[in-house]
Amino acid sequence: MAAILDQSDSNQENQRHPRLIGWMLLSPLLIWLALFVIAPAAILFVYSFCSRDALGQVVYDFNLGNYARVFDPIYIKILLRSIGYAALTTIICIILGYPVAYFIGKARPDTRNLLLMLVMIPFWTSFLIRTYAWITILKSEGLMNGMLQYTKLISAPIEILYTPYAIIIGLVYAYLPFMILPIYGSVEKLDNALVEAAMDLGAGPVRAFSNVIIPLTWPGIVAGTLLVFIPSIGMFAITDLMGGARVPMIGNVIQNQFLQARDWPFGAALGMTLMFLFIIAFALLTRKSHPA
């Protein structure tokens, strides 16, 4: 009887402190977020209200001049171009990634593991090495033009490198796995019985896909869209390397403000504006758990 009472007291004690144990388990993540996400964002927020004197030093005068400069037509044009490139990259990744993710999710377990490994292989190599590999492929005397000229499909090299097309190719290549993996997670959990029931009730393949499969895999599409669209807006390495810095995006402007112009307050204001856009995009995409 005493043992039963002791066990009951122990269970009650564990029930009293589930939140404490949970917070202890979450503490490493919370510390990481505080040090490397919240603190830098707070520093940028403070800098964005400062200004720069004639010597290039930061003056803590707390004004809105930097945010007024953000709405200059030049920067608005660059921001809209960045959003357009990111949106196009996301659409292409959905078109290319959804069939791949669906095929992997419906494959046999042994085949599925092999296909997932093939999707993950690019992560085994440095991002810069993979980008320089694309430069080697796309340049005038590169592999692509060499093969097309060898097969007599073209008579002169096609100029793709250092153009907007090269930027889109680089962005799609870099972020396509981030679209495939979340959609694969949703497809793997898809109940085939629901699709079969829709077919039995008279729905054709197109209607079953649009009314059953897409809504059930919508969380994966939303997650993939966030993982592709948000970082694509601020990407600057691909535009520098594959675009030749000829088509600047908002990420390039922010980088230049911090490293070349040494105008940290204005760079911080651009960064905070980009962060606000990320929050808006996240809110719009996660507002509903399924498409209307």
C-alpha cells in the first residue's frame, strides 16, 4: 500500500512540473534563438533609427530618415525585382518539385530512400563549388554551349551567364530541394483511401488531384514556399557570381551598404524592411491550413 502511495505521489510530482521539464528541454534552442536571431535583429532595429556623420561614424539620434530613403524609387524598383525573381523561382520550384516529391512519396521504401539520398546529395558539396560549377556549364565556352555546338543545334554560343536567366537557374537549383522535401513529407502521409473514394464517387484524375490531393498536401506546399521564397529575396551570392552583379537585388544592396558604403544605419533599415516583408509573407501563407 505504501509503495502504491509513493508511486502515486511520484506521478503527481511529475504532473506538477511538466512545463519546467519542457522549458529545460527547449532551453538550448531558446538560447540559440536569443543569441543569434533576437539579439542581432534588435541591434539592426536600433541601428535603423540612427544616422551616419561626415566621418562615417554612427550617430544615435533616432530618426526615420533611413526608412524614408528605403522608399526611394531606385530601391523600390530593386525590391520589386527581388520579389519578382523570388516569386518566379518559387513557382518553378513548385512545378518541378511537386511531381518529384509525389513520385518519391509513393515509391517503395527501398527506392524512396535512394531517391531521397539523390535529392540530398547537393548538400554534401559546398554551395560556392556548386555555383562555380554552373558558371563552368553556362559560360560561352562551357559544357552546355560545347554540346549544343557539337550536335549542330546552334552555330554560335548562347549568352546565358551573367543574365537574369542565369540568376533564375541558380536560384532554382539552390532551393529546389527545399521545395521537394516538405512536399514529400505531406505526400508520404497522404491516405490513398481518400483518393480512391473520390475516384469511386465519379471524380476524374484532374478533379481528384485538385480537390483531394492538393488540399491534403497543402501544408507541404506552404512550407516549401516559405523555405524558397523568403531566402530567394535576400540572396546575393548567386546574383554576384552568376549574374555578374549586373542585375542587383535587395540582398546585394544591403551587402554593399554594410561592406562598401559603410552606411550601417541605412543597411539596417533595408534589412528591417526585408524582415517585415518576410513576416507579411509568412502571415499570408500560413493564414489558412488549406487553399480556399
